[in-house]
Amino acid sequence: MTATIDNMTQGKADGVRRNFWKTVKRAARQVPFMEDVVAAYYCAFDRETPAQARAILIGALAYFVLPFDAIPDFIAMVGFADDVAVLTAAMATLRQNVKPSHREAAKRALEEIG
């Protein structure tokens, strides 16, 4: 099962890795819980995170970073609203998988891109 989930999410994972930080910088002022989003990113790419949780997080993060979604991100004030809803649902479901080390890494990363 793990190999199947990993294979299904690999394309999305590649897109997330390529576009994540650019999107974070662009959305930082519009997404009030960006530290949680970045912690979810670190959790999604942590091999100790269960495969099913990684797959769900990568799917939600892909929705956040990839340009094609229900409400285009370039629309002022509402562009990230659907992304926030998807991320909130995924993170609420998988909150127990986000470790303190993921949160610390997120905090450091956001301080660096300040």
C-alpha cells in the first residue's frame, strides 16, 4: 500500500517541492496560519509520517501551490480562500502527525524568508 500511495503522489510531490516556497512568499499576508502550512509541508516530506497522511498533506499542499484550482490565486482577497479551506481540513484531520520538529523547522524557515 505504501508504494502505491507514494507512486500516486509523486507527481504532486514534485510540483509541491518546485512551487511551495514561491507560493508561501506570495501568500504569506493572505494566509493567517502560514506557520501551520509550512509545518504541514515538513510533515508531508518526513518519511516517518505515515504514508496515508503524507498523501493527504501532499494533495492539500498541491492544491495550494499549483495554479489550477476553483478560485484563481491571483484574484485579490479571495484567491487563496479555497486553498485555505482545503489546507484547514487536511491539517485538522492530520494534526497529530505534525511533530514539534516540523513546527520548529517551519518557524525557522519563515524567519529566514521574512
